[in-house]
Amino acid sequence: MADAGLAAQLWSLLDELAENDPQSYRRLLLQQRAEAERFFSPPEPQLCLRARTAGAVGGPLFINICSWKRVPAPKAPTEPTPVSAGPLEEVSGEGDLYSIIDIAYNPDVLQRGEENPEKREHLIHLTLKFVEERYNLILSDWYTTEPFKLKGSLETMQQRLKGRQMPTLNLSQNTKKELTLDQLLQTMEAEDCRSAPVLLKDESVTQPKAHLIEEITSTEMPEELSTPLYNIITIKDANSKPFKIELKVELPKVSSVSECDLRISKDDVIIEVPEKYKLQLDLPEFVDEETATAVFNTGKRVLFITLPVAKPDP
């Protein structure tokens, strides 16, 4: 009965919000729907590694690397990478003996590996190191990438990674009858705090309890950004005086101009795309940065910049 009364109060508050602030109500619904889709989306297999424990006489260890929207993306390129791990499971059948571990990352993390082979190898290295520390194993230097994406069944892998049921709302019997909407939502979210990410540092630390999502930290410096191909020409007027500068920059890994950070001064141009490109170019002439224009061709993935040459002071 108490749960029914709480649900009725929540619906009443939502109705009040919908009537008094329709925009906030719509944002809340969209936010909750997106969160529900992220929470309930199942992990999907992306890559399977075959490794061995050092000096072991047992069977191989298969590591299923999966994509899972429930795992958060890193807050920044230099921040730790959240990872979700299932239990180590030993399998025997038809004369074979092997072990399986399921590891899940946010889809964005794996996408970067697909686009850049070096980042893919770096992620595999971090995964193997995490497996050693998380499961107290010593792996040999040898590993291979299997031709299949998943060892075992899809349903079993998803069950191992999910591990537990969706958190439920627990309220004490002496909970106040009058709660605001924010308080209700905060109370519901509090149950999920037990699965907060844990930072796995360089020093191996035995965790007293397995967490749903942990974090791994790269000990390597961030990779240098690529310098994009570009072409710069100076257009002259009828008197052979510099009139404007045209700059064409090829950005094949950019799909939207919103990814680009463009800064123009009177004597240089700086273009930055996080994790992809950086170009700092000194201009052959002083330009009028206030009248400069930039257009990004999404089809060709080329940025065109027009820079009028500054008029000399009288």
C-alpha cells in the first residue's frame, strides 16, 4: 500500500509538472527514455581474443570484448576508461577445456579503435593488463585475435555481464508522505550508486568486492594529433597586390563542423578536432579576422576558409 501511495504521488507531481511547465516535462521524458534505452540495451560482441596464462597447462583463455551502452564513455581522452567485466568462467565439453571472460566498453571507445589500428592495439593491451589485475592472473605475451566475435552463446555472455537485476526502489516505512519530484527521483537513483565506477590505478590493489563498472587508466601519454592535409594560396588583384588568402583543409575523419575548433588571428590560423587533428598555420599576410569566412563541405569533408588581406594603415 505504501508503494502504491508513493506511485500515486509521483504521478500527481508529473501531472502538475506537465501542466505548469510543459517544456521541462518533455525534457524529463526524453531524458528518462534515453536513460532507459541505455540501461536496457544488451551488450553486443565486437572482438574475441585468445590468450594463455603463463606456465599454465590448462586450456586457453578467451576474452570477449563487447560494446555496451550502459558503460559510460570516458569524460575526456586523458581520463580513465570505464569497463564492465563478467566473472571468469571455466568451460569443459567435448574434450575441450577453456575459460571465458567478458569485457564491455562504451561503443565510442571501440569505434575509435575501429578507426585507428594503433588505438585498437592500445585498447587490447589495456584489456589484457586489466584482466591480469582484476582476476589475479599472469598472462603470457602471446595472444591472437579470433576470426569470430564471440566465444560461447550470445545469451550466456549477456547474462554474465548483466550479473544482477535492475535496482529496485527501497523506502523505509517512515518515509515522509510529502516529497518533491526531485527528491523522489534522487531516492530512486540512490540505489544505483552502489555500482559507481572504481578507479583501477597502476598499482595492483585487491578489491574486496567486484563492481559492475570499473575504470582502467592508460599509463601511456596521449597520442599526438594528426596534421591534416591542406592547401593555401594567396589571391592577388589586378595590381598584383595580395587581395585574399584561401585555405583548404582536408578532414576525412570529421562528419560535422561542430567537431572543429577554429581560431583565426591576424597572422595565423589554428584548427583543432579533439582526438583527431591539429593544424597551426602561420599566414603569409596579415588578414582581417573579423571578415573571414569558413565553410565545411560535409560530402567532401573539406573545410574552406577565406581570409581577406588586411588593408594597410593609412
